[in-house]
Amino acid sequence: MSVNVSTGKKTLKNKVALTDTNLLLFITIGVFIVMYVCAIIFLGRGFTKPQAFFNILNENASLIVLSCGMSVVMISGGIDISVGQVTALVCMACAVHLDFQGGNVFTSMLIALGIGLAFGLVQGFLVAYLEIQPFIVTLAGLFFAKGMTTIINASQFNVENEQFKALKSTEVPVPLMGSYNKLGDYIPAYVEVGVLVAIFVVIALFVSLRWTKLGRNFYAVGGNSQSANMLGINVKFTKFMAHLICGLCAGIGGYVYFMHVGSGSPSHAAGAEMNAIASSIIGGTMLTGGVGNIAGTFFGVLSLSTIKNIVASLGLDEAWWTNITVAAMLCIFLLVQSVILARKNKNKK
Amino acid sequence: MTTQENTLKKKSSFKGIVGRLVQNQLFIPIAALLVLVLFNLIADPSFFKISLAPSSEGYPVLSGYLITIIDNASELAILAIGMTLVTSASGGQDISVGSTIAIAGSVVLRVLCGTDSRPEAMKAPIIVAFLICIVVSALFGAFNGVLVAYFKIQPMVATLILFTAGRSIAAWINNNELPVISDPSFGYYGNFIPGCPVPTPVFIAAACMIVIALVLKFTNLRLYSQSVGINPSSSRLNGINPQTIKLITFIILGVCVAVAGFIKVSRLSTINYSVVAKDIEMDVILAVALGGNALSGGKFNMTASILGAYVIQFLTTTLFKFKVNSAAISAYKAVVVIILVVLSAPFVRKKLIELKNKITAPKAQVGKEGV
């Protein structure tokens, strides 16, 4: 009897370990470790310092937030390609507010959240309640944000607001991770404020996707919206919430980006939506919906940026190589997903 | 509903004609065109002036806003042909057309210039460059098509790969140099042939339209792509291979992109990788949507799409005329797209039909009694 139970448990455990979410998560973490080891081997000791890792975080804090929002939408079966331009719009709106209208940091944060919320609300309503293809809606959102950024201000400028500059240059020290320079002085490792925000978003979304009702509903709706509907889940509301969260993440990510660069420009975050989608896909989120993990997305961003760093340090620093590498990686992971999906369908039959 | 239609048919009154007109797919683009024409007529009648002015080469050519519209809409119309087919068969859109135009243009310049970025004479005949450019573009189209058809990735995500990488690949083909062709005969295809007052792209676009009209008339392409778009599995059961059809539509779009890219580089005799055909994918999708074609695939009307392309160019030129910043134009167009897709959304359509029935129902009752 006891043997039976234990074997039963064992098979159950095996089954859990081999779900798509876990398999893709393992691939992602594996890819990240391989990348980082490659970077250490090929590019010398720069990458062994903890600060090198924290610099990747500093540079990609906004991408982490954007990708998390993107993952939520993709898990629920949609997509949002407007996030990059919303980031640019947030930067420009906040910069104009701080410099030309004499606003303070707090109101600029509210503006950022408001813009994100507005995009999330409108796009979510159009996608969920009017049943328009998410790609078309968010493509229009992308172009709307692009146009609005130029209408607000057409040229790039740096923000001179003292309060904001203080916030921008705040460095949060990380204990026990510092290093000694050649003279033997201790240099503490640091992260920017944006990284803390990003980590907060990652943890909040990870917890809510795993343990809250709404979070589980995203998976159910993305996996099969019809059966989710039959189970009594409000499919439309769930899709609406997914886009709302993504819009909100775009607002937060936009402000994090703004804190990192400290300027407003129509060309900010160009192609960020592509990086966010690529990170989500590399992190094991399936385009077809229902499969994905925020932790995977986090590692997806790290893998992507490590690759970019490797490409840049190999001397191929022209901008086009980065784009081609990102596209190639996206292509490979899409194919892997497609193969996994085909295998799964075969098993079903 | 049927009784109402019957009464309309029997009476064949003014209302019936209007009703049939509204139901025609060409109604939306034509109505949009009329609105734009009226707006321009009221704002500034000189918009419609066409004059015969000497060009920079000294021979008389037609000039005026209308000519500019018809000229600049050529690429858009050519792309709309391919995009309509892709939309119909795969139920998604190709967003990489702008980037692939950059690749196609880059290939043309690479073949014509060789390794020299400022050649005295062209290194190869133009026709060779054009053919190579068509082959390369068709290959990129096939790449998208394979991802969509065989790996079953959503079209817009599959084409996102080339959307990002395309302009970089284009720059890489020419080592990030900007070759310039000084031979004037290369510019004939994008500007004017000496002695002919009508811009050449208009003829190229017309040729493409004639070709696609013949193809749709004499082959099963229309039927097959529509059936694949409406229901891939049942068309497979009827002996149509949905994967091949999807692939073919993407290759056709690739060829359209090659022609458009060729015109684009010929206009300037050079290329700017980050600017050439920027945001054109939005315009093309808008043209298809404006033509009343369902963006989720299935039935399509090619004439309406092409007409849609000209309407979009009309809108762009109108906005330009009123000194709207070129980057800000996308915001206005986005609003137009949203209005169009909201109006064509199944949910809204259902509500509108219900509303219409509610309004017309009592009248139909009266009409029946009268008959």
C-alpha cells in the first residue's frame, strides 16, 4: 500500500517536473549560465566581478519591468507591441513636466503611471471587450505613442531638475559584494533605484501569477479560453486585466528607463518591445499562451543582455550586429517552441 | 430580415440603392476618399491644380498634389496587393515589409555598385539587379512564410524577426556605406522617363495590378487563399495544402516588396537604411483594413485594398500639406486605424445591425402593410 502511494507520488512528481513551463525555464536558466561562463572565458575577468553583473541589472532594469508585463499578456494569449513607444512617451512627458512646467518628482511618477494605465485601459478594452486582434490594437498604440511623443516635444534634451537628478544618481550599495581595486581600497557594489523597482515588480508578479486567483486565471485563459469560460472564469475580464497590467508595467518601466537615462527623446527605447518579446520568449513564455514564468522572463532578460555584451565586446559594436543577434536568438527560440508544441500535439494523439 | 430585403428589392427605391451601396465593400474607401476630397476642396481648392511644369531635366512633366499622391501611392498599392493575399490566407499581417524594402533596395545598389560606393558607371545591367533583388526578396518572404506555414508561428510575431533585423541586414549588405548611383538612367524607374509627363512608378503599379488581376482571374489563387483563411483544416480535407498556399502568398508579398524597394531606391538613386520606407507597414495594413477586408483572414477584395492604398496616400499628403510634422502623422493614422478596427469588430457590427434592425423594423412593418 505504502509502496503504491510512493510510486504514485513519484510518477506525479515526474509529470510535474516535465511540464512545458518547467522545461522551458530550465532551458532558459541553462542558457543564461552558459552565456555567462562563455563571457567569463572569452572576455576575461571583467565579468567575474559582481559589479559587472549589477551593471547588467542597472542597464536592463526597465527592460525587466517591460518584459514582465509582456509575459503576463503573452501568458493570457495576447501580445502588446506598444510598450517600447509608451516608454518613450513616458520619458518625454515626464521630462517636459519636470523641466518646462516646474513639476516635482512625485507628480512626474503619477504621470508615468497614468500614461501606462491609460494605454492599458484602452488597449485592454479594445482587445477584451470588442474582440479585436491584440496585435492590431497595440500596433496602433505603438504608432499613437510614437506620434504623441513627437507632438509633445520633437527634440532630445536632458532634465535639469535637481530633485530628479538626486534620485537618478542615487546608488544603493549591495553589502558583501564589493571588490578591492589595485590599491587595496574597498569599492562597494551598487545598484540603481530602478533595479529595486524592477525586482519588486518581478517578485510581485511572480507571487501573484503563482498563488492568486487572477494569476491562475491568466494561465487558464491563455491555455484554452473556451474551457476557461466553461469553468466559470470571466475570460474577457481576465484578458482586460492582462493588458492593464502590461500597460501599468509599461508606465513603471518607462519611468525606470527615464531614471536611468535622465532625458526625453523621441528615439528612446526604440525597439524595446522587440527586446521585451524576445526576453519573454527566451524566458520560456509560449506565444500561444498558457505557458510561462516570470522567473524565466527575468533570466531571459539577463541572457539577452549578456549576449549583447558579448557581441559588443567582440568588437562587433556596430548597432546592426546587436539587432541581428537578437533577431537570430528570437528565431531560434521560436523554432524550439514550435518543435515542443508539435511534439506535445503528437503525444496527445 | 429576409422580408425586409424582399421589400427593398421589390421597391428598388432610392433607399434600396443606398442600402446596396453601403453593403458594397468599395463603399468604405470611396466614402473616405470623398470625405478627404471635400475637406481639401473647402480648405484649399488649389490642392487639385495640375500643371505642366518643366522638370529639372528641362522637359515638361505633370506636377501638383494629385500627381504626387498617385505617384507616391504606387509602392503602397503594390504592397497592398501582396498584403491582401497574406492577410487573406494566414489571418495575420506581415510587419516586416518596411525592413525588407530596405534589404531589397540595398541589394539593388550592391549589385549595381559592386564594392565601389561612388561608381562612375553601373557595374551590372539594371535588369540583372532587379532580378537578383526579386530573388532575394522572395527568399526573405519565403523565410517568413516557412515560419508561419510550417512552424505555425503567428504571422506578426514571425515577421517581427525581420522587422528588427531587416534594416541591420540592409546596412550590412553594403558595409554600412551609402552608395550613390550617378547614372541618370537608373532614376527613370522612380521619377520620369524623358519625354513622358507621367511618373514611371504609376506605370509600374498599373502593370502590377494588371498582372495580379490576370492571376486572380485565371488561377485558383483567390479561391484557395480565401478557403485557407476561412478554415485551414477543412480546406486541407478538400485537397488544398494550406501550408503551400500560405507560403505562396508570402513569396508573392516578397516579390511585391522587391518591386516597391526598387522604385524606392530609384527615386533617390541612393538609400538611407533607417529612413527608407519607414512605417510603411502601418500604411499597408491600414490600406487593407480600409478596403473593408477582415484582418483575421478569409474573403478579400483586391480592388478595395488598392483603392485603400490611394486613400491613405491622399490622407498623408493632406496632412503634409497642413504642415503636420512627419513623425506626428503616425498618431493621426493610429486614430484612423482604431476607428476602423472598432467599426469592423464583430462585436460592434452585431450591435450596429441590432440597432439598425430596431430602427428599420417598424418601417418594414409599415411597408409590408402597404404592399
